[in-house]
Amino acid sequence: MPDRAPHATSTTERGSFCTARCTCGWRGPARRARSQARTDAERHLADADAGSGPGCPLE
């Protein structure tokens, strides 16, 4: 099995919007609610662990 890119998510704010990002290059949609951006990040991590979901550019 090839090595997979590590995933570490964070959120960034720009104006009144918050976006989740990952070290693999994935980026979630801009959200007004920080909690929703965090949920996007959690879903991305779960999808990455399962090997499904929206692509991770470095994998």
C-alpha cells in the first residue's frame, strides 16, 4: 500500500466567513458559522480515513 498524505485540518477566517482547510490541499466551502466549517473538516477527515469522498489532491 503506498504512503498516503497526512491530513491535518484547520480553519481560517476571512471577513465574516470561515473556511476549513487540510494539509492535503482540500478546502471546504466558505461558511458564516465556524461550527459548520469545523464539521466540514471532520467530515473530510472521516472521508480520508475511509478512502472516499471529495478528492485529496496529494493522494
